[in-house]
Amino acid sequence: MYYDFWEMTLREVVDYINGYNQRERDETRKIYLLADLISAFVWTRYAGKKIPTYEEVFPPIETETNKDNNNKQIRALMEVFMINHNAQRKKKLGGDEV
């Protein structure tokens, strides 16, 4: 890695540093999440409460259904945009030959 560093461009060095920082932030988030989860289990054990389920602790970020719906919405918006763009271009050029 040491020799690779000297052969990198400035942009590559910046990208490498930003990637490293992002990985460190992600790892720190995981550690804090794990600590929070452990404290929740310890607290529920000694307080006599119910242990939270996996879904309660780690809520799903985005399901496949949501992704499909989002993709359909984006496609529909792009279609409307392209239709309007083509209509304005035809109007601007003054004909249907476009």
C-alpha cells in the first residue's frame, strides 16, 4: 500500500481517505448499536421486561416491494418528463418531424 500511495492522483487519495473515514464511521455505528443492544438485553433481563424482537431492534430499511414501487414511480415521472420535453421541442422547432 505504501508504494501505491505515491502513484495515486490527488483525487484518488481523497477518495481513499473518504472511503476509510466512511468505513470507520460505519464500524463505530455498529459498535454503538451492539452496545445499545447488549444494554437493552441486560436491562430487560434485570427489569423483568420482554426482550425486544429482531425487527424491533433492527427495523427494515427498505423492502423489495418499496424498491419496486419507487422504481415504478421514477419510471412514470421520467416518462412524463420525456413526453413534455418532446412536446416542447416539437413546439419550439415548429413541426412534427422531430
